[in-house]
Amino acid sequence: MSIIFVDLGNRGYQIHIGQNLLAGLMDQLDHFSFRKQAALITTPPVAEHYLETVTTQFDDTWQFCSYEVPDGEQSKSSDTAEKIYTWLIEKQFERNSLIISLGGGVVGDLAGFVAATYLRGINLIHLPTSLLAQVDSSVGGKVGINHPLGKNLIGAFYQPKLVVCDVSVLKTLPDVEYICGLGEVIKYGIIAGGSLFHLISQKLDAIFARKMDILTDIVQQCIQIKTDIVMQDEYEQNIRAYLNLGHTFAHALEKYYRFGELKHGQAVLFGIRCAIQVARDMRMISTDGFEQIDNLIQRFNLSLPGNINLDTDALIEIMFRDKKVKDGRINLVLPAGPGEIRICPVDDLSLLEDAFNSIQ
Ligand SMILES: NC(=O)c1ccc[n+]([C@@H]2O[C@H](COP(=O)([O-])OP(=O)(O)OC[C@H]3O[C@@H](n4cnc5c(N)ncnc54)[C@H](O)[C@@H]3O)[C@@H](O)[C@H]2O)c1
Ligand SMILES: [Zn+2]
């Protein structure tokens, strides 16, 4: 097992990464002085595989209960949060009690939001089970729910007390969710450049085959990159924005497809392809840098859903409504090559149009 320490002063915590870690959760809990009252929040597909492994570790000295929310993004709602608050109040949860999220980013964001707000904050432990949750959403303390008018509009920065990243659970992750997680992995590879980028490029087939040793190494390196960034910029004032590489395009594509057929991680891969196109048109990235990244993305054999021509005007309009637009200008996170990230305003809208045209 490897341990990464997220050093955020009195909000610091450890992230444990390795194989078959869920079965040893209680050994880790023994290091804390939580009230022995735990509420686990999960979703049926995850519960089916892993709930028992966790549940059986809580003996009679604990008051342990679990809550399954319906699978899917719609559970990140104020409705679901309120149901969980009611359940916690009825079970008389106190400030020193514990909430455990067991699941993907949806469960992590929701359980985290409830933990941040119930009694103004109670202890939180993340047990992320999707690749995206392991490398991205469980690290850094962003928690939140959706509003009918937009995704992730209601939320907080709230750090957990511990994250346990058991890479073995990725074996049961559906293929499409696995590819989505890889979208974020590629993002880290480009942000970090150097050895991580080359490792991903060289071992992509083993990664596609979910070879556990290489996957554990990759997950650990991605978490390290996110942790380093979060430690420097917890509240996204500056360099945490690098993590949005490909995301302004991705969010536009997700909205364009009405959060239907195109999932976030897939949209991120298209978004990164758009970003390198803009970087090339702006002569920011070398031909070699462009090709290295492009070749990697090509190996995913992605195609946009449906047989439609993208309406680039509509997409650009959506981009202007993104919450990251400042003073009416679209600021993009662009790679000048693997390991070299810049944030630039892009005023020439034909660059955006070319970028969207390059992915269809
Ligand atoms: N907080 C952050 O910093 C942050 C960052 C990125 C994304 N997010 C949020 O994360 C969410 C997406 O997370 P996600 O991609 O994990 O989606 P998700 O939570 O819906 O999980 C994807 C699917 O995989 C299933 N699943 C998860 N782990 C499994 C396993 N080990 N075996 C079998 N099935 C498993 C889930 O039940 C679900 O059906 C979005 O709501 C997004 O806004 C948050
Ligand atoms: Zn993302």
C-alpha cells in the first residue's frame, strides 16, 4: 500500500492506495477517535459487490447503518440530500459520528455534501470505487449536488478524514465507466508530462486490460499530481484550474448532448483533442507535442454519439454560459506540450469552431 498525505494544515488527511484495501478498513479506523456511529452511503451496483466486505468489519460496539441511493447523477439532488439528513437525525447522528461514501463520484459528492452540511460538518471517509472517483473526485474536497438549472451549482470545499483507494474494485467497473476514468488519467498525463505521460503511452494496452500492478501505479501517480495541485491551491484561485484541461469543451459537449449519450470522461477526451487543436492553431504547441497527445487519444477509437453534424455555433454559445467565463471572455486551459500548461483567453471564435470540427 502507498500513502499520500494531503498536507492542508489541520484539514490534512491520508490517501491510501493499493489492492484489496477495503477488507482492512477497520484497522485504519482504529487510528481515529470517532464516535462509534457510522452511516455508509452507496448505490446498488456497488453495494452488490462491496457492501458486505465493509459492513462485516463493524462489530457490535458500533452503530452502523447503510443507505442506498438510486444509481446515477439524479441522486446528486437536494431531495436525496434531505432524505439522508432526515435519516441521520432520526438515528441521532452527532458531530463526531462518521459518514462513509462507498461508490463513484456521484455518491462521493453527495455524501460529502451531506457530511459538510449536517450539523455544520461531520467526519467523512471516502471509499471511491470508480476510476474517476479514485483519481479525481475523492481528492481535493470539492463536494456538491446539482440544481435543476445546472450541474454542481450547490456545494462546498470539505476535506475528508481519510480516503481509501482500493484499486482491485476497478475490476467490476463497467467498460464505459472505465474509459471515462481514463479520460481524467490522460488529463493528468498531459498536465504532468514526463515519465507519467510516457508510461501511459507505453502501457496503454495493459491499462485497457486493467492489469492491476500498472493500474495501481498510474492511480497513485494521478492522485499525487492532484494532491500537489490542491495543496498549492485548495480553493481554485490559480493553478487548480489546470485540472480543467479539456473541460470547457467537455462541459459544452455534455450539455449539447443534454447529459445523455455522452459521459463526462468521454467528453473530456474530446475536450482535450479540441484543446490541442486550438493550441496548434495558436502556434503554442509543437507539431511533435501535438502528435504525441493526438496519437494517445486516437487509440481510444472514440466517436461522437449519433450521426449528427455538430452545431458549432450552439456549442460556442454554451461555452459562453460556462461559469468559468470571465468578463465575457472564454479562458482556456491549453497544453503547450506534455507537462506545459497555460491558461489563455481565446477571442477568435473561429479557433473554437475549428476545434469542434476536428472531432467529428
Ligand atoms: N468532486 C470533484 O472534484 C469531482 C471531480 C470530477 C467529477 N465529479 C463528479 O463525479 C460524478 C461522476 O462520477 P463517476 O464517473 O464515478 O460516476 P458514478 O458515481 O455515477 O459511477 C459510475 C457508475 O459506475 C458504478 N460503479 C462505481 N464503482 C463501481 C465498481 N467498482 N464496480 C461496479 N460498478 C461501479 C456506479 O454505480 C455507476 O453506475 C459527477 O457527478 C461529477 O460531477 C466530482
Ligand atoms: Zn473531469
